[in-house]
Amino acid sequence: MKYPSPSSQTARRRSRPRSAAVAAGLAVALIASACSSDDDSDARATVPATESGDSVPVTAASAETDAAVPATTAVPAAADTTVGDTAAADRPTLTIATSFAIDDLDPIANSFWGPEFGYVELLMRPERDGTPSPWVLEDMTATDDTTWELTLRDDVVFQNGTVFDAQGLVELIEFCGDNNESFAAAAQLESIEVTGDGIVTLTTKVPVPSLRNVLADESNVPVFDVAAYQAHLDSGAEPAALLDAGLYSGPYVMTSLGEQSAELVPIDNYWDGEPALSALTIKFVPEATSRVQAVQAGEADIALYMPTVVATTLAGRDDAFYVTGVPTGTMFSVQLRDAGAYGDTDVRRALFAAIDYRALAEDVLDGQAAIAESVYGPTFPFAINTQVTDLDEANRLLDGAGWVMNGDGVRERDGETLTLRLLSYPQQPDSNTIAVAMQSQLGEVGFAVEVTEVPDLTAVREGDEWDAAIVGDSLMSFSLSPEDGLRSGLVTGGDQNFMQVSNDELDELVATLSTTFDESTRNDLLVQIQNVIHDNGLWAATIMRRPSVVTNAAWKGYEVPLANLWVTAKTAPSS
Amino acid sequence: MISFVICRLAQSAGTLLGGAVITFVMLAASPGDPAERILAAQGKESVTPTAVAALRTELGLDRPLLARLWSYLRDVLTGDLGSSWSTGRPVIDELGSRLPATLRLTVAALGLAIIASLVLGLAAAWGSGRLLDHVSRLLSMVFLVVPSFLLGVVALDLVVVRSGVGVVISDGQWGTVLLPALILAVGSAASWSRVLRASLLGARSAPFLTVSRARGTTGLRRLLVHELPNSLPPFVTIIGIEVAVLLGGAPIVESIFSWPGVGRFTVQAVGARDMPVIVGFVMISIALFVAASLIVDLVNAAIDPRLRGR
């Protein structure tokens, strides 16, 4: 279908001088207006925010944002003495389009965005093997089951110029323990004190082997200047005032934050070398299509949070690229209720054996997901391949359980049909795609699958009108601890154990894991746990999600990071 | 005239109240849990039942529907539309900060629609039965039947992405208003031009035009000086009515063009079941519609003195 453009309408009216004059005048004015706005946008995207050592270019960038977004709060850079450097003009810029807005810089409510965009740091950094490495800490060692020695780097400085020292670390952890319930529950803090030059000793009430992971989780302990934050709270100022408080220690400092975008510039003398970018812009665009089009139109370099369907729409195009990373354990699982026909272990195992894991990843999701051969991601040393498609085994188990195939290809027992009420939900569009595919796959061994798309997961959390659900989740925590998902989702009484599964052997293994420090022993326990999950048909992954972004040509080599750490000091375009 | 205005204002208050109650009840009856949606919309990586339960209590969602409705209406009467469940900020502030962008878009679309409908309508009436009329009517028909979301997506791809004119992520200012306003305007322009054409053709049979023709007035002068003023009341009336259509279409167009207005914010609020924001948007829409209707009545009365006494 072809739509007449304003200019073509103008052409059609050209035979009538007065009408043509009006239309042409209007068209010229409007096109000029559009072109000028386009120029503005280009300038904003390409002109480095810092061209010299002072704050003038920063102010210029902020002023432009002010003009564009009424609600923007723009301030001079947090500390002019620390912002920008003379070589900034030689460095690239980066504009990211993301779906979630950053409300403010409050370290308790909203700082979890900070590590993702390079303005906040954490004490520990998540790693692909599940064992975090030091970030702002230089070292973290368990001296016994409940005592940890934290050694702080001696060159970390907040963006306001204050040095982050051992006493600051004690205050930080105490403050987070007092104000962050989930951190307090995970860390089980008993005491913390300075015990040496840059050394802090922390004790826990019970053994917490995963404490490194706790400190590598963006929701727990963001590194910030507690004294400066306390002064802000005492002043009664609005959260917007935090913009010039220089609370954090990341390589980039935010200079403006509005409803539409945020602007960041690098700081001088960052402890881990010169930040690679001269300016970073984060645009908040909830609509996925608009984020992709922003990359295509040159208004953004990278678009985050991409549905897999985007990969298909971008195939063959040279203005935007669907870039995927290594699966880290985020997946779509089958939550299978331990009730009715599915209270029988053989039926549960048969169901999982009848799933064609390869087809789901490679055919149904067009290769945009990895095959779920394990319930953990492939990069973890303890992951074992327990998920195998075996239709003969599925048929054998169902036959043995007394479910007999009728003439319609559906199994029955004592007049009851083997029905599976399978739920999907629209917040994760792929969940319905997978559910529909599984309907076909499970039908081959005689399950009568009824797929229902529910508005959200309330039906799973609170209802009992379901047998299974395709849920986007993971057994790994955000900082890649393998325990959290087990404790909450599979252990008896876990707060997200909506399947109501209860297995004494699993409970005992997870309890042992929760107090075991030795890496080798932990890996052995995790292998045993995976076998118990498989042997009892407790839980299965359908596909492993590949983290993905859309980039322009310059950023095509962008390595999709772990734990959403999109921007670090080293982030730069690469071939 | 004063009693007329007072009567209309009273009707407006009743309409506002009814709109608020209906919207509130419909949203409360729809499936899904607002607390869960809100936590998900805030980008929280894990939504625990404890967090959902705590948020429900905080928002008062565990109270009976009637109690919640009564509290809400009582607050509204005191000028308090409540706070957004998603952002925690007052709804008045959230909508107020975005309203200028929506008004910019709507005003631009209104202007474009009026100009385009005048051009198309006058052209069709002037060349009635000839090629110009057919082309004008064809354009009107096309723009009437093609939905704005489709037109918007296609225009964004062809004009911005492929041709590099304009922007995908609009900033809500006048500089980027052209394309979204055009998309918002085309449907209304098509509809209004048809009304204007019919009205102009109807006015041609008036006796005074026979006199005008007998005096040798040219066709164009007759059209602009005699026929057009006498055809304006129905044209102005439908513009007033369709201001609501423009506002109703704003959420779709704002979402397509990432226009930071009230409509786009409301679409996000619908996704998160942010009831105070949705009801607030409905009330603002009703208020603007009622105000537009009132203005239209007054303008019509000014244009046509015969209407002043009615």
C-alpha cells in the first residue's frame, strides 16, 4: 500500500496557484522544521560532551538537554575538578536506548541501575563461572566459616573527591544492612570493623559461603559516600539534588537526568585507567520497536532489552545488528505443580523427556536461544547435561504409570484424560511461543495440552487452576550464585516454590550447600542436586536465553556483558 | 448565555464523576495484579511474593473495592488525584509535566487537520463532480480507512529511518512535532473535509447565492465569501467533537513516535495497571473534551447569531 506524502499532495495541487501557494508554504515550513530538529539530534549524538579540562562543554550538553526535555534536571558536573579531561575529544561517544527510566540517584532506592551504566561500582564483580572477582575490593577472603577479611583498594575516590577508605567501607556495609532488608537477610551480618590499613573484618551470624555473590549483586551494596548521603538526607533536599552530590565512584558521572534521558561524562583520575568514552547518553524508550528504529536512524548506538523476534526483522539489514552473548543461566523454565496426575514422579519425568529441547531453541526460537541441556548455564563448572529428549522413555514411563493411549492419541487412566493446563504470560512474549510448541511436542506422547495466556504470574503465584507454566527465570541469582534459585524455588517452603514440590533429599543437599565453603565440595553437591532434580522430575529448563542487544555498525563488535553491566570504563566500539 | 454556560459546567462535572467511577470499576474488575505489574515495570529482577504483598498493602489494594472507590472520589473532590503507583509521584505532577507535550502535539495536529480539511473540502466543492473533487475524495477515503498506528509505523520507517528526516525519539518540542502531528491529523482532516464539502454544496442552494450569481460574482469569490461562512457551523461543531478523537489517538501516536506526552505515559500506566494515572488521564480527557465542546458552542454562537438564543 502506498501513501501520498505531503509533497506529492502538493504536486497534485500545483495547477491551482492559490492552493498550491498555501500548501507549498506549509510544506516548506514544516520540512525545514523537521530538518532542523534532525540536525539538533545529530549534534547531540556526536559532539563530545567534554572538549577541554573545564566544565564548559558539559554545560553545553546539559543546556541542550534542557531545551529538549522540560523535566530534565541539569546541573554543572558533580565536581568540576574531577570531570572531563583534555583528551576527551579523541574518544568515542555512546548512546544507549533502554526501556527502563532511572528515577533518581538515591543509593537505596535506585542505585541498582548504576553498575549497569558505569556510574556506580560494587565491591565484587560477577563472573561467568559463578565466582565473583574483586571490583572495588582488592581481596575478599574467608578466614573461617563466619569471618571474612575485606581488603579495600587504596586508590578509590568518590566523584565528590572524598577518598573511599576502610572506615567508609564499614559505614557503607552497616548502612546497607540497616536499610536494605534483602541484603540484611542474605548477608546475616554479625559485626564489622576496621582491623588494619585498608582492611575490614566482617563476621556473619551463620556461615554464608555465597557472601561474595551477595556483594556482587547490584541490589545489595552499591559503593557510595555514606556521609555525603546522610548529609543529603539531613538537609531534606529532593532526590534530584543527589545529581551534584558526587556520591559514587564509577568511571562516569551523571550530569543531567530527565524523564527522557540521562547524560554522563567521564571523570579524571579514575582508579582503573582512563574511561574509554568521552560521553555517555542513556535514552529511556519503553517501546522496543522505537529502540531498534533509534539505532537504525542513528539516534542510538545500542538498544537494550530486545525480544528475540527482532532478530528476524533485522536479518539482512546493514543499519542495525542483533548481537547475542553467552547464555548465563537465564531461561524459560517449566514450573510443574506437584498435584493431580503430576504428583506422580514418572509422569513428571515423562513430560520432561518428551520436550524437544533442541527444536525449541533452534527451530521455534530460530536459533536465538541456546539448547537447554542442563538446568544451569553452560559456563558453570558444575553444570551437567541432565535434560535429554527421549520419546521412548516418555512412553515407557507413562505406560508404566497406567496412562493408556486412546484412539485420539490422548492418554487416559480410569476415564480421566492426561490433561496439562499450561500457562504463559504476555510480559515474556516467548513464553507463549514455547508453550504452543510444547503443546505439539507433548501431544506426541499423549498429553492433552491446553495453553492459556494469563495476564501475569498472579495465576501461578496464587491460583491452583494450572498444572504447568512457562516462566522466565533462573536457578542462578543476578550475581550468579547457584543457591538462591534452589532455596526460593525448589526447597520445601521456599518463597517462590509455587509448584509445591517437596523433596527431603534435595532439601538436605541445599542445606549442606548453604554452609559449604570448599569449591570442589560445592561443585559435587551441585552435581548431586541436578541429579535429584532430574530423577524426581522436579524442574526443567526449556531453553537458555542468550542475552542480546541491537547495535549499529560501529558497535557491532560489542560484547554483551554479564549481569547487565552494559557500560564499564573499558566499554568502547570494537571491530 | 450565562445560564447556558452554568448548565454546561454542571453537566461537565457529572460527566467527570461518571467517567471516573466507570474507569475505576472497570480497571478494578480486570484480571491481573497491579502490584506485580508495578514491580515488573520498575525493572526489578526478581518479584517475590513478599514484595508483592507488601506493595498491595501499601497501595491499599487489600481493602474492599467500595472503600477504595469512596476514598478515591473523596480525594478527587479535594483536588487530589492520588499518586502514581509506578513512580510514587503525584498524578497531577506526572500528567502536568507531560501535558504540555501532548498539547503541543494536539494543537499542531489540530492546525494541520484544519488547514488540510479546508484545502481538501474547498477544492472538492469548487471542482464538484470534476477530477479535483474525485482526487480530494479519494485522499479523504484513504486517510479515513488507514489506521493511524499503521500510518505512523510506515511513516517512521520510510521518512525517518530510511530517509533520515526527523527523529525516532521525539523530545516533545515543536521542532520534532511535524511527523507525529501529521499522522495524528490525517484521519480527522479526511473526515472534516467530507463534512465541509457536503456543507458547502448544501449552501449552494441558498436563495442569496442566486442573487450573488445574478450580480456576476466570480465562482471563487462566491465560494470563499458567501458559501464558506454559511457552511462553517457544522464544520466547527465537528472539529470540537473530534478534538476528543485527536486526544484519544494521541496515546497511539505518542507511543509510536516516543513522544513524551500524557498519552504515552498512560499507555505505560495501562501496562502496569497504574490505576490513579489511568483514571487521571480519563478525567483530563473528559475535561478537555467538555471544554472544547463549550468553546465550539460559543464560537458557533459568534459565527451564527441565530444560535445565540437557543
